[in-house]
Amino acid sequence: MSVHETSRFFKPVSGAALARHTPARVWPIVLVLLSAVLFLVNTRHGIGVYVDSTRYMGLSVIPYDAPLYPWLLNLRVLFGLSIDGAAEVLGLLFVCANTALIWHLIFRGTRSVWLSSLGTALAVVSPQFVTLHALAMSEPPFLFLLLLTMLLFLLYLEARSPALLVACALALGLAALARFTAPALGAAVALFLLLDARLPLRRRISDIALFAGVSGAVFFGWAAFSQTTEGHSIGRELRFHGNMGPKEWHDSLEALTAWLLPDEVPFVLRVALLVVVAATVAVLALREIRKLASASPQSGADTGADLAALLAFFIVGYLAFMVLATSVEANLALNGRYAFPAYVAAVMLTSIVAARIDIGSRRPATVLVGLLAVAAAVLPSHMLRTAMRSADAYRSGVGYASVNWRQSPTVAAVAALPPNAQLFTNGQDAVAYLIRRPSQLIPNHFELRTGLPDPERPWDLQIDELRAALQQPDSYVVFFDQIDWRFYQAREDELVAALPLTLVSEQEDGRIYRLKPTASMPQT
């Protein structure tokens, strides 16, 4: 691709010409419609439901942590919707809103319709974006509030209105109630304000204080109220329980490289491409950060440079926050779900710094062509993987909402048990979602988030409590073969031997037990 051919991607559209520029009006609509269609295809069998989804839906015995998404789901009572229906409506709204916001923010930073469309496509056609938006999860509203915070911050930089800074802080506070990783963007905003040489230092410090005070009041106000009224807030101890080892870090790096190319591409090549792209974008972003720190007081807002600096600060802060999280919480890895906001931000940042490359000389033009070549390789990969995943979701459904779970013989056998049956199972969330019956989890060897035994309920005590409960009539233990990820729970064979249990029903995907009868047990 020549410099002349490349330059058409960078032809800016002025604000005055925007209303008359057909591509600038058409492409955002096309991309929003594409996101909506992909959402509807992936939710043909209903919104996807994972383990954490049941917590947000109030169906799990484990309470949710961040409350914003459950609050939104609870608004269904105003419209007479089911919990699944509310999740689907919210999912469709957020996938459309997030697509539109991504395009708009990139366009504000590039003024290029084609780069905005390419960057947005790289984000919204990625399999992770499509999958996460088709789930009853907190990531879509979290991403929406992050993007809204960025937009409000850009508007503040243009107008320097304290009201806009307060609105920005409120959006960030709500984002922190959607996911607890939102402070990474707060730190990025604070660092930006501190380095912004266009304002005197006194004004910068007062802006940081205002921003931190408002956003902190939202989050810490909720945390204090929740802790006081429910005895529960962030749901984590502020101790270093992390157990990430070399294998876990390797797996996390693999998850990050999967954002660019599929697993079929050799790992070494994926890592090399990730390093080269990240280093290139970092160098280009540093140039924009230097402009921020060296700007004169008379300088006005430079939206492209401002957004590039903010995104760069956020990406570094977010990844650092996630590394800290893996040190605080056991059994937590930097998988695709947790890295999702950083990927979207990275695509936006790359699009903006690419638009700001001066293509008048050979070296910058080579960098630009290289970035476009990477995009040309990644986008078809995203499209292919998304098409395959969407076809599978259309055919089979996702998570507990899948055809496989809905047609489970073990689920049917549990549904046929007496209505007042007391159930203990490794799939409490599955039972609650699929047949809306109460149940309890089986004993744990240790807590998932700490990696340590519960000091208040040691193993022997849990076994004794379960044995006593099973002596009551119509009390059962249910094991689902499809649930194989709860490595911290009692194994089926050890629980059968420890209680002991006798088999009541055996299905192709699970078994139902009850306590072996003794002379002292009530007869049923």
C-alpha cells in the first residue's frame, strides 16, 4: 500500500461537514445493526447464563459483589419482564450503545470515518466482544460506563465546566459499582489532570480533588451502606491470597495473545506480534503524552492527543490493577473476560495514534502500513472465529441456557423429586436457574477466593452438618458431570464414602444420592 493510497484513510471530516458526509452517517448505523444482529443470533436460545450470571440474577447462594447490574435487572418489575427477558433487553441496549460510543470516541480522536469504522469493527466483531455482550454479565454496562466517562471527560476538556467534571466523576462512580476495576480509569483521569500543563497547578489539584471526591463518594458510600446493612460489600479480603505460578502466567499471556490471532497460530508468533504492536503503539502514545505535559496555557483542547493520553494511562493502570488483583485473590487469572476492557481501549488507542502519524516521510508511512497490515490480518480472524462461535451459539445456546443443559436427564430427574425435597449439589446455580428450586452447595475443602479452608466451617464440621441434614426425609445429594470446574469442592467418590451415600438415580450426565438408611433414621 503506497503513501497516497494510505492517506485516504486519514482524510478528516470537519464538524461542519459531518451532517453532509454520507459515510460518517451510514457506517455507525451499519456497525450498530451488525452488533445487534450478532447479539440476536447468539441469544436465539436466550441470554447466555454462566456461573456469575446466577449471582447477578439472585439465584446463587453466593451473593453478588458489584451491585449495579443486579439493580438494573431488578428494574424488570417496572415492565413486567422475567429475569431472562430483562437481561436480554439490557444486553441488546448495551451492545448497541457500546458500539456507537466506540465509533464516536474513535471518530472524535481521528476525524477519519474509515479508521473509526475499522477500529470499531476490530472491537465489536471480536469473538470476546460478541460473546460477553450475549451473556447476562456485568461487562457490557461496565464498558458502557467507562466509555461514557471518557466522553464526558473529553467534553470537560473542551468546555472546562466543573459540572461536566462532576458528571464524569458520577459516571466513573457508577462504573465502579458495575465492576471493581473501574478505579483504573479514575487513576488515568487523575494522572491526566496532573500532567495537563494547559492549566495552573492549583486548578489541576482542585480538579483532581473534585473528581476523586465525587466518584469516591459514590463507591465508598455504597460500600459503607452495604457493609452496615448486609455485612457484605466487595466480597474480598485485602490480603495477598494470590497463587499465580509460571503456568498460570503463561496461560494468561496466551489469553492476551488470543485477542489478536487464534490459538492455531504458533504461540511464539502471537507473542512476537503482540510485543511489536504494543511497543509501536506505546511509542506513538508517548508522543501524545509529551504534548500534554508541554502544552502552553494558551493551548486549547486537542481531542486526539487528549484521548490517546487518557487511553494509554487507562491501559497501563488497568493491567496493573489486574496484576494486583491476582495477588489479592486466589485462583484468578488474566483471561479474556478480565482483559476485555483493555483490549477495547487498545484498539481505540491504536486507531487514534495511527491517524496522527505524519505520512509525509518514509519511516512513519512504514509504521502506518504495518499497523494497517496487522488490522488486515486480525479482522478476518475475528470474523471467522465470531462466525463459528455464533453458529454454535445459534445451534446450541450458551451456558446454563444451552440446549444441552435444558435437556439434561439429571435436571429432569431432580425436577421430578418431591417439591419439598432438600437438595445438596455441586450445581446449585444450575438447579436454581433451570428448575427454580432451592438447593445448597456440597462441602468445600477450601474457599475459592482465598485458597484456604474456612476457619469457621472446617471440613469435618461441614460433613457432620450435611450428614445431619440428610437424615431428614426427602433429602438428596446431586452431582452433575457437566460441572467439572469446582475443584475446591468435595469429590463425588469421597463424599459417597464419607457420609456414606447410596445411589437413588443414575443418568447419563449425573447421579442422585441419599444417605444410607440406618435403624435410627426416619422411615419414608
